[in-house]
Amino acid sequence: MHAYLTTAEVADYLRLKERKVYDLVRQGELPCVRVTGKLLFPRQSIDLWLMNHLEGDQASARPVPVVLAGSQDPLLEWAVRESGSELALLCQGSGDGVRRLLAGQAMLAGLHLLDDETGRYNEPARLGLAGMRDLVLVRWAIRRQGLLLAPGNPLGIRRLADLARPGVRVAHRQPDAGASRLLEWLLSRAGLPAERLDWAPHPALSEDDLALAVRQGEADAGVGVEAAARRQGLDFLPLHEECFDLALRRRSYFEPPVQRLLAFAREPRFIERAEALGGYDLQELGRVVYNA
């Protein structure tokens, strides 16, 4: 079956008459896109719509705050503002996003948590999310992570092991941030004990905070995304590519803030912004990678 269904195909798929499909579209109930005047229906979104209706009466469900929690991402942050999604940003790391999603304190959580045993990202069971029967993970981007270095790389840092050299101060994130977990994994693979590094005295609470710490000379290097390095005019040494996903409850997928954000991510202006920021692979953007 094609990834996008025509009106006739979705009517057959749902066992409805085409007229009813048009009624649902007009009422804003059925997810679809309009291309050159023709309606197309993303099959994954239709499946989610069906599952959402199988969960029983949602009217009694507790309202979820229109909040995007979890990890900060420069492209996502920009898209939230430009899309008119009305999502409030409360980005304090992936681990914090998991907790807020479980507690019903956020509609979305941006995650990039690496499982150090499997090397995979955002495994629900490993994150404590396996008990969420309505959990959905939507791919946002594949991001390039690496070392953020002072402009011109004055210390000549060429590889991860150079962080252990005398006189190199390393910026770091809070313990449950995705970047912190990635750095631990990279150090372990390189056989480099964390205690050999000269750490900055205080953690950076976001990608931009870490980049700014390097820019202002509070640290000489730190692990972060390429987009954050470019925004601060820093040198960047690529080390790893990671999955950045949006976690949410199934019913939240159909809420206007989420739909506005995902629709905006299909516009040419969004693609141009991603290319300007750098370090993003958007081929899988919008793909449902997990549906409980």
C-alpha cells in the first residue's frame, strides 16, 4: 500500500463512503494534505486516527498542557515559533522531557537518548515509557553531533582523546541530557576515563548554553549539535549521527499545535532553514517510528 492514499483508497480502507470522507475532512477530523488541489491521506496518520478512536471516550481525559519539553533543538525551536503552533518551550534535557510526558505535564517531548548497550536511540522500554499504551514516537531529524571548539580551533583538537590533554577544559550537560549520555558512550568506546578530563565547574542546561560557554572561553570544547556550533560561529568536529524524535500520546498527535508544527515542517522555508543551520538529515521527518 502506498504511503499516501487517495480519497477513494482511504474510503475503501476505512469502509466508508467517499462523501463521508469529505465530511470528515471538512470538519477537520481526518488528517490529510492537499497537493495541487487533490486530497492525499498519509497512511500512518490514518492508522493513528483509527487507534485514537479505539481508546474509548477521550472527553474525560485530562487536558494536556500545550508544552514542548525535553531536549533543545535549534531547528525545532525555530519551527515552533514560525509555525504558529502556540507550543510553550520548556526544554531542560531529554530525561526531564520523559518525566514530564509521563506526568502529563507536556504534550510533546524531544528525545535523543542513546541506549549504551544496543547503540539504538529512544527505546521506550529503556526509557521507562513501555507502560504508556498510547505512546507514539515521530522522527524529527537525524542530527550530527560532535565537538564544539573555539573559532579557529586554537588548541588544535583533532579527536576525542585530545580532550584529556592538559589545559583543555570540557563543557558538559546535566546528567540526564541526551548529549551527556552520548559523551559518556563516546568516552567509553574510546577507552578514555571521564575522570581524566578537566570539566567546567557548572553544567550547561541547553545546546545554546554549551555553545556560548565555548564561545566566551569558559570551556575549550564540548559535545553538541552542529547547528549550535554554527549559530555561535564555532569550529565543529563531527563525531556521531543520532536520532532526534518527538514523543507524545496518540491523542496529542491530532491536536492543532502538533498538526501545525508538522505541516510547517513540509514547507520549503523550513527545508531552507535546516540547510542554513547545518547538520540535519530530514529524509525521515514525520515518520512514525513507534506506535504502541
